[in-house]
Amino acid sequence: CLQYLDHIAPMAHFLKVPLVVDDLNIFETAKSFYPDVEIIYIDKNSVMKELAQQADMLITPIPTQLLDTFRKICHDFFGKKMKVVFCPHGNSDKDNLSVLAGEDQVLAYGKQMVDRGGLNENQYCLVGGYRYQYFKKNQAFYDQFIVEEKALTKEFEKTFFYAPTWCDFEDNFQLGWAENLCEIFPKNYLLLMKLHPNTQRDSPAKVHYLQQTLPKNIRLIDDIPLIYPFLDLADGYISGVSSVAYSCLFLPKPLFLQGVTENHAIAKSGYLLPEDITAAELRSMLETTTQPHPGREQLQQYAFATDVALEKLPQKLQQL
């Protein structure tokens, strides 16, 4: 899936392993945005057999419980027990990290993920904020993809990046929230909006209508898998119960949270937007809140390990 790409491709870089995909669109996208990663395309009819035959370890964003068929092929046809390492596609406040306890090994971002997943010390490797490190390492290359947006920022007083999650089984997002935000967003500010790929997949007609009716100060980004170039460009962020909210913790800018309550951990690092917020109230919050939330650094340190030597990660995985 496209939403996995910006998580698994940087990890492939640090592990110095190829990234195998079975979708030609994802293959072309990966080649464009991650040129330092070896990308291998294998069609859907052959990919499980090829991996089972040639690999000894699989690093994947797909939960192990969904890989029963693949593991059966490995065992029955090739006499091997495939070692599977789970690479989470983001850290968020969604109630889905308890499944980590059922994984063989996990690439955990930090202590928060270890605690939430109930992982034992032999079950994980800490990887910290590897995506942010990858972005900083390649920032000059990624700047070429946001030339238009960078030029557009000069026409407005401030720029905000909005990346909500999708309407999953926990009902963490409604497209109506995005529509309402677009209606009340200040006209003198620029809003760069990146919807979740699953929102575009599940509600194509609504997304198309939204795109066609957006005012000139709101731009929908739908062809770039990247997050950090836009986070770096923006003056502040609007998010919710999403992994993007945690990605924002690496930059000292204000984070405004939609659809979040005090019960969510991310609430400790952002400013909550009331569900019935008015245009005047939103304008006031965005105008006067110029500093990151005081709790940002504390949550960042809990969510992302800082003492991580990514160059030693391949050896650590072999030792698990």
C-alpha cells in the first residue's frame, strides 16, 4: 500500500536491503522518491514464491497474522521458517498497538511503543525517528518536490500543513471535518492538505468534489508520499489521531489537534481545536499561537528513542 512507502523505504536504506514491491505504480513512485534504495518489482502472482525462495528474513509493515499463507509456503515448499520483522507504519494514538505483542520482532520507535505493545526485551530493536533522519540526510534532494508550494508560501502570511487520518474502524476521522476546516480557514493563510491514501480510496467522489471546490489558499497534495518536506516548510500543523501528529514532534512548531481529547497522549503536545470552533476562533488560535506546546519535547523523548545507532541495526536484527 502507498501509505507504507515512506516508512519502509527509509528503513530499507538504513538496513541496506532491497525494497520488494508487487505494484507497478508503487514501484515507479519509489524509484522517484527514494533513488538511493534498490527497488525490485515482482508481480503479485510470483512475489510470495520468490521471497520464500530467496530471502531468510522479511521486514514488512504487514502484521504477521496476515502472513500465514506466506509462512506456509516457506515451510512446505522450501523447508524454512521465515524470520519476520514488523516495521510499523507510524506511531499514533489509535488503539492498534496491542497487536505488536504477537509479532516475532518489532522495529519499535521508542519506549512508548514498547510499553503500548507489551514487548519483551528480546522482541524489538529501537529505531527512533529514522524517517526524520532520512529526510535530513536527503533534504536537498527533496526540496525539488516542493518548489511550487515554497513559492506559494510567499503569497500568504503563514503556511499550515494539514494531514488527518482516515475513517478507520475506530471512526477517528470524518471527511466532513476537512470540509468544515476548509470553509473556516483564514484566507490570508495557506493550507497544504494531504489526505490519507485510504480516504482517497474509500471516498473518491467526495475527495474529487472537495478538490474542485477548494479556495485558492488551500492546496490538496495527492501525488507525493512524503511528509517531512511539508512539515519543514510549514509554520504550524493541524492533525489528529494520526501518526503525522507524532512526526510533527521533531520540529519546534505549534501543533493543532482536531478530533483529539485529553485522553489521547498526543494531547500533551498540541493545542486542541474544539469540534464546534468558529472561523474567528480558529483565526485567533492560528494567529496568536506561535510556539510549540510545552509538552512537545517530553512526548517526543518518550515516543522516539534518541540513542539509536542505525548503522548497527542490521547486526542487531541478526542477533534477535
